[in-house]
Amino acid sequence: MIDIDEFMSGCRPAVRGLVEHVAGEQAAAAFDVDPLNSIEVLDDYVRRLPLDAFEAEDWITLHADLTAFVIVVLMEAYGGTCRARSDETLPTGWELVVDIIGLDGEHRTIAPMGLVYEHLVPVPQRIPRLLEAVAHQATSKPPPA
């Protein structure tokens, strides 16, 4: 099983580093104030990528970068808590999820890796659309069981 604290300690610095690399220190400072300030920077970054030339490793890196961004947003904007959920169908045997309590008091569990994957395949959608999906999952009432 993964050490969640160790994993989480790398998410924010990784996204901040990407934002700084792409748009400079001022954009990174804006990310420090609120990660949602980086939506346009990351959207522009993804739109400029040579996706037709991507190898498997490139897709993995992009998926990891965007998943880290979604995790930071879920943690900071929605007060989420990360945990590893057992899932024997996955090669790792676990799945990273973020638990949040919505404004309606309902518990929600969001799988950021799957959410990002939905927005990467077949071609990346815009980052604002990804954040709309995050907000929808974080605030919409879950369907009845």
C-alpha cells in the first residue's frame, strides 16, 4: 500500500514547479495563493503540447501532473482527505481517492486518477472542463444506491 502522506507531500510542489516552469514565478506565486489561479496556465500548457508525438511515458507524465493538480484542488478548495482504497482489479491493488463532505453534508469519494483519465482520452479536453467535472463530483448529490 502507498504511504499517502509521502505521496501527498509531493503533489503540491510538483504542480507548483510545473506552473513555474510554464509561466514563471509570478504564476507560481498565484498558485500558492489559490491553485485555481493556475487553470489558464495549465490549460494553455496542455493545448500547446505535441500530443500527436506523445509516447506512453509522455501520457503517463501528463496524467500524473493533472491528477496532482486535481488532488491539490480537492484538498484545498473542497477540504478533501486522501486515502488509498483497496481495489484488487488494479495492478497496484489500490486506488487513490479523495473523501470530501459536500455543502449538503453528504460524503463523497472521488477517484482523481479516473476523473483525469476521462478527460485525457481520446484527446485532452480543456482544463476548465476538467475542473467543472471536479466541481460537479464534489458538490452534486450522489445517485441513490
